[in-house]
Amino acid sequence: MRARKLGIFGRCLLAAVLVMSLTGVAAAAQPGDFSIGVSGQFTPFLSGYFIPDSGTSYSDAFKSGWGFNIEAACRIDDLFSTQFGFGWETYAGKTVGRTDFDNLNIVPIYVGGKMHLPVGRIWDPYFRVDLGAARYSSVDASTFGHKDAFTDPSWGFLADFGPGLEYKMGNIGIFTEVKARYIGGPSSSIGQGFDPDGNWTFPINFGVRAYF
């Protein structure tokens, strides 16, 4: 059974300002340090039907997405760290037959953990797992110039996992990650019988992290 609404979260809009000092050589981050990371994201769809009855997949209805993530993390010890983050993603709508779909926007919110491989202070390979929720925007569909709401704003359960690698330069880290991610489907405006399925995506992130 799909999780539809996980509570009233409201709209998430956060302006993050990172002040990074590159003067001198600081010591590499040690267990117990906090960090804030910002990353850009490219997100292709892997599977899932946006219109199950017609066999129309998410990748048929939308292009691959672009977005960003902002994340706060705490290194617990040499092997483990925890993180909390949110993001924003947009997927341009496509035309399916005679139907034009508007853009789909998604706001993920999550908590999770990383398991680090203790190979050194400069290179930091890790594996991460996250759980949370994602807010879908409404999507309108236009046929012969007549526009109707196809899906409502709604929440879906989120889970992801995958490897990452960070290169540390003093109190700054540059990282890349790839993940497999599942989000439960949004609610349809047409009726419950037309609800889209959940979807699997393949987020690819590249970003920078500051340690404090």
C-alpha cells in the first residue's frame, strides 16, 4: 500500500550561505566534526508507470531531472556518520500522443547514515542509506489546448542507497555520489484508480562540503 501523505510539512525553501576559508592548510576532518554540503544533481528515471493503464512510464512523460541538495552531517566515529538533507528537482514534461504534460517538481526530505571505509584522511569512500519523504508538485495535462489537473500535490515515501567518494583538502571536501532511489507515487486528480505507480531513479550528485 502506498504512503500518500505523511503529514503537513509545508513548502520548503531554504537559503544556505556557506563561508569557506581557504587561507592556510587546516587539518582534515576528524570524527565528531560537523559538515554542510551542497551538490548539483542529475536524475534519470529507471522504472515506474506514470499512467499504468496505458503503459506510459515516467521517462515517457518527463525528461531526466536536474536539481540540488543541501545536507548537514555529523561524523560519529571513524566508520559511521549521520546526515539530514533536502533538495529540489525539476523534470520537464513531454508530449505523449496528443497530451502535453507540464513540468514535475519534487522536494525530497530525508535522514540517513553513511558507512565509511577507513582508507585515509584524504580519500573517503563510503556507502549511504537514506529514508524520508518527497513532495510532488501538481502536474497538468493539456489535450487539444484543454488543460486539466492530472496529479495533485502529494507526499510519497522515499528510500535510497548507493556509494560515494570524497576528496578532502583541509576543511573542504569535493564529493560525488550515485544512488538508486525509490519514491512512492503521487495521487491522481482524476481518481484513485488512476494513481501513478512509484518510481525508481538514479540520482548522480557532484558537490562540495565544508567542515567545521
